[in-house]
Amino acid sequence: MNILMFDKLEILGVIVLLLLAFYFTISWSAGGSKKPEALIHIKKYLFGVRVLIIFIAIVSLILWLIL
């Protein structure tokens, strides 16, 4: 039985693509409002999204290096 296997570099590429897709989807959907009071909340929300993505990227990189 031949199972599709990825090497380490391909796995890292898939992780980066997924994180970028996640970020762009969230940022595009959050950018719909043009009200000034909503922009403050959107900036805080996108900052939280960036922190989450950076955290996931760091954990993924550590796991990628270990395994």
C-alpha cells in the first residue's frame, strides 16, 4: 500500500500556506466596515489574529524541527 507522504520541507510549506490563507481570509472579511468607531475594534481584532497566527507558526516550527 502506497500512502502519499510529504517530506519535512513540504509540510512546512503547507503550514505556511494554511496560515497565510487563514490570515487573509480573516483580514478581508473584517475589513468591510468603514465606520470610524468600528475601525478601532477591527484593528484590535486583527492584532489578536496576528498574535494567534504567530503563536501557531512558532509552535508549528518547533514541532517541525523536533520531528
